[in-house]
Amino acid sequence: MASSIFNPPSSTTALLLRSRHPIRVGPTSLRFFTIRSSPPSSRVLSIVASATEASAKVIDGKAVAKQIREEIAVEVSKMKEAVGVIPGLAVILVGDRKDSATYVRNKKKACESVGINSLEVNLPEDSTEEEVLNYISDYNDDPAVHGILVQLPLPSHINERNVLNAVRIEKDVDGFHPLNIGRLAMRGRDPLFVPCTPKGCIELLHRYGISIKGKRAVVIGRSNIVGMPAALLLQREDATVTVVHSRTSNPEEITRQADIIISAVGQPNMVRGSWIKPGAVIIDVGINPVDDPSSSRGYKLVGDVCYEEAIQVASAITPVPGGVGPMTIAMLLQNTLSSAKRIHSFE
Amino acid sequence: MASSIFNPPSSTTALLLRSRHPIRVGPTSLRFFTIRSSPPSSRVLSIVASATEASAKVIDGKAVAKQIREEIAVEVSKMKEAVGVIPGLAVILVGDRKDSATYVRNKKKACESVGINSLEVNLPEDSTEEEVLNYISDYNDDPAVHGILVQLPLPSHINERNVLNAVRIEKDVDGFHPLNIGRLAMRGRDPLFVPCTPKGCIELLHRYGISIKGKRAVVIGRSNIVGMPAALLLQREDATVTVVHSRTSNPEEITRQADIIISAVGQPNMVRGSWIKPGAVIIDVGINPVDDPSSSRGYKLVGDVCYEEAIQVASAITPVPGGVGPMTIAMLLQNTLSSAKRIHSFE
């Protein structure tokens, strides 16, 4: 029978290639050089050093995100000077989930770091749907707010769809509105916003000069917030895209055909070395906590892709953490900035 | 490895198998028997007879469409009796393209055959965009109209997007509105309407009892009206979908992996026998005129798939004409009926 995508084969004997593969990303890309001109972070250096016989280039999401934030800060300050407008992002948090509170705090800090105003409302766990909708309505009408973000998940008594649908599409910086997704899927149409995480994945490919056109791409996972829009984005850039999901009977075989792999399933180390075509580029969206007694926290974060195996087969790979993660917030800032620019017709 | 239920013999050296392959569609399917109970059309019989050593089952779109029209006629009459409402379809035709006029005439006749009211306006070629928009606005407000269809292509001086966007989403029986496409792409969301041609492709698979879940599917072509929504539909039914397009570097190799092929590119005979995995199911959306001196019209219609080769490799295939073509109009009638039902809350 098929090995379910959620039960990866445990045998890892074959296909752990030890040879060096040509690195396709790289030095011919002007944009990539722009990034390289800032010194690589020490963390990335240590990752490269610790991987034995590694051949893959590490795609440094932290450095790229920093670069993008710097670009945004320049734009924000230009806009303020030229038209007196400061982009504003409103974040609505309902309840007191610790992880959500951390995400919201990080978004707030990121806004501050680039000069974007951040407004935040923290509603109690037992808030009614109507109360949440009232806040959205206020932010929809508030000219100082250019982006509205509802931190998910919401408490179970609140209908997530109703809440997300209430966000005015011009301020839907998350890009989750069906109208945005429809435009993303259609040729000749353009969405107002592209969802942040998949947008960050593609931006990493762009900034590292990795060509997408005509490439085989496999997206593992078909969630509304990552997998599905990532597949649509890759297709917009002329990749030949296959979406692998929980019902796929031979995920390993299909994934091995890919020049570009984007994995977003939330299964630690599911994609083994044997799933990867030598020289493939890997964007790992998964951020999965696994037990780690050696860590003071008792756990560590790993991706969907078995990093130690993949780095020996792939030509480039994002680490976890420090890969896609920092890009998501950078793209949220970028969406907020472009929303403010659009609303105020500022180029 | 998973064994596909299509169970292709993989060891064959030549891809054009001459032996008979097991027919997987069929007799266990109740819905299929329903169709079989109506006599097969003589045209289909002649196609089968003329293909030497054919093994594929011919998917008779004409017979299925007839069956569906009969089902719709029953529903329309029930609805009229119960709530006094007759579904109405308005068609807007601009200019005097002969092919468009034929399509509109066929739609009108199909409406009549099932008891759906058809309203039609034929505007001159030099109509302004505003004039077209005025008609749409009237139909949007007309309670006797449950579906509005703008026959494409429009004259080049009219902006197609503006016109299509003006159709109220509750009456967009073509299903081309980005909001519909977005909902089609998203898990947990449902479109108000599914575009007619791709819906017809999937309906053929359903009616012939061809299972989609877990199958490899290749969609050739990524148009907004067929390829892209067909891929989204197949994915909704848990196929593992790859979209092959003009930038795909190895379309033959990828297509040969498919259990189900939907081709919608408009290239006569592009998909050869060697592109097809033995036992695959083929839905051919292409309707391409090619020179044929033996025909009184001087041409004949062929699909994207080389029928003579494919019928010897595939397990089931739609002919051209008589495959997907008749299904498109049947699905338009079905969308109009369900629109009327939804508007009048009639189950």
C-alpha cells in the first residue's frame, strides 16, 4: 500500500548522496549579490560548518528578511516625507494563547523597526463574534489603518470565515480573501495582496537568483494559507507544478522529480534525503517542535525536511529556524506598505 | 509503492499496446448503468467500429448530456409546480461572429428542451461597453433572470474583464468571477458556480464511475476557463494534480505518469499515443478544425488527443465531437437551475 505522506518510510539506506552537486543558485544574480554584500550572519556560518560533507547552499531567510526590512524602512520614510502618510497595521488578537501573543509581539516589533505604525487590540477569550466584527468594522473605516490582520486561530466559538470575510479587501494584507485567491489563480488578473508565507518562499527564490520558469516544482501540502497559494504563485512564474498531499499515493517518487520543493505540512523530518533529486532547491516552511533533552527548553524546532540528509543532496535549502520564518513578517510589512501606497496613490 | 487501481502493465517496451486492457469504468457503477439504459448513439457505435484493435471505452458525452438534460427537465417542472418559478437564462451576444451565433442558438435550444426560459439580446458589433454594461445591470436586477452569460469573445474595443466583473456573482452561471475561482481553490469553501466545461469533464468521470481520489492527474493547458479550474476541481477530489503548459519542458514524460488526462490546449492531435500510460482515462476538451477534403464542409473536428492512437492505449476516452462538448451546455443548464433554486430557497 501507499506510504501515507504522514508516515514517511523509515528506511534511509539508499540515496544519501555523498558527492558534491553543482550549485545552481548564485553568483550570476545581481539581486543575490545585493544580499551577499551584507555580511553573512554568524548563525548561518555555524550551520554550514556543522553539516558534514554538506553541499547545499544555505538560503539565509534571516539575512534576506533583514535586507527587505531595510528596503521597507527607506520606502516608509520616503512616503512620510512626500505625502505625510505613515503606513498602519492593525492586529486583532482574541484570547490568550501564548504562541499567538508571541507572534503578535513579533509583528509589533517588526513594524516599529521599519517605521510602520502598529495598532493592536487584545480581546478576551470569551469575546463574541460581534465584538470582533465591530473592531474590524472600525479598522475598515479608519484611514490610519492600511492593513488589518486577525491572528489565527480564533477561539472555537467564533466563525473564522465570517471574521476574515469582514476585512475590507483593500486592507486584507494577509491575502486570504477568496477574491484575492481567485485573482492569484487567474491569468491576466492580479491579486491585491499575496499571502505572506508563500510570497516569502518565492521571494527567497528570487533573491537567490533561482530561476523558476520551466522548472518542475512540487508543493507538499495544500493548505489555504501556504501550500495552495504557493502552487499558484509557482505556476504564475511558469513552473510545472504538482501538489502532493495526504491522499497522494507515491509522494516520495513525485517529490524526487522536482527541481524546486516547497514543503508545508507540519510533519517533522518527513521529507528524507531519498525524496530529493540531486541539485534540487528546498524551501522548508514547516516549523515543528521536537523533543530535545539537550536543549534548555526541552525541545528544538525542525522543518518538514530532514535537514541533515537534504543538505547533502540539494543545491540550496532553507534552514529551520532562520529560513522562511523571518520572511513571513517581512512580507506582511511589505503588504502593509504597498497597501498604504495604493490607497494614497504613492509610487 | 502504491499500485494504482488502473494497474498499468509497466513492463511493456512499446507503448502502443495492441492487447485489450481491462476496462475499469463501468458495470459496477449504478450511475453508469443509468446512462447505459438509454440506447448508445449510432455515431458512437461507428467510432468504435472504425478504430482497429481499439480497447478504450468511449465516454459518450452526448448520451450523458442527454441524461442530465432529462434530469434537469424533471427538476424544472417540479420547481414550477411547487413554487411557480421558471429558471431563466439571459445570454448577451455582441457582434456577428458566426461561431458565437451558433453557440448562442444552441444554448437557446438547450434551454427550451428542458423548460428553462431563455432571454437573448444581440447587440451590434459597434456597441459601446456602457451599452453592454447597461444590459447586464438590467439582467442583474431582473427577478426572472437567474443566470447571465456573456458570449465570448467580445469585440476588441470592449474590456472583457469589466463586463464579466459586472455580472452579479449570484447570477454568474459561467463561474468565471474571481470570487468563485477563489472559493474553488480554497479548502472548506464552496463556489456558487463551477465553470461549465471543467465541471462537465468531472461529471463525465463521475457518471462513468471513474475514481479520482489518490489518482495522478495531468491537466494540459492552464486557461482561466478550462485548464486552471479543471486542475482545482481534480484537486478538490483528492487527485494529485500536475498542470502541464507551454513552458513545460517535458510534457510527454509528465503526461505519461497520469491516470487521468484532461487536455484543453486547442492543438490538434498534440497528445500522441506515446504520451499516454496504458489504462489511463482521457478527457479531451479540444475541438480543433483540420482540413478534410473528403468532408463536404472541407474540414473535420478533432481533439487535442490523437484519437486513433489513444484509443489503443487508454482505458477510456472522450471522442471529439460528442465528448466534452455536449456536457458544457448541460452544465450551463444545471448551473442556471441551481441558481434559481438557491435564489428561491427551493431544494
